[in-house]
Amino acid sequence: MDAKKFLLIDEVAELCRTSPSTVRFWIQSGRLRSLRPGRRRLIAATELQRFLEGRPRNPKDRMNNAG
């Protein structure tokens, strides 16, 4: 990631080589956290990095992915 702290949905989609609707699905399903300070959704670069590395958000996520 570069020095930019937050990314828009379109930017995340481009980086992940997927569609913006897929990124919205990840957000709605709780797999990717985002902020909504106004009309736009913002994804922290550190949150995207966590998501791409496959690390769970918290211990509950790890248990839910076990089976």
C-alpha cells in the first residue's frame, strides 16, 4: 500500500481486480470493514491489507471460519 490512508470502493476493486459490487458485498457480509463519514464508503489501507492477508478481524471470525 502507498502512503494514502483510505481508499474508495472503486480503488479497492481496482487493486483487487474485481468489481465494486463485490467489494460492497465483502463490506455488507462483514469480511471487510469500512467507514461512512458522509455519502462515500472509505476503507482503511490497513484494513484492506488485513483482508488480503486473510487474517480474521477478531477471534470470533476465526471460530466461524473453522467449520
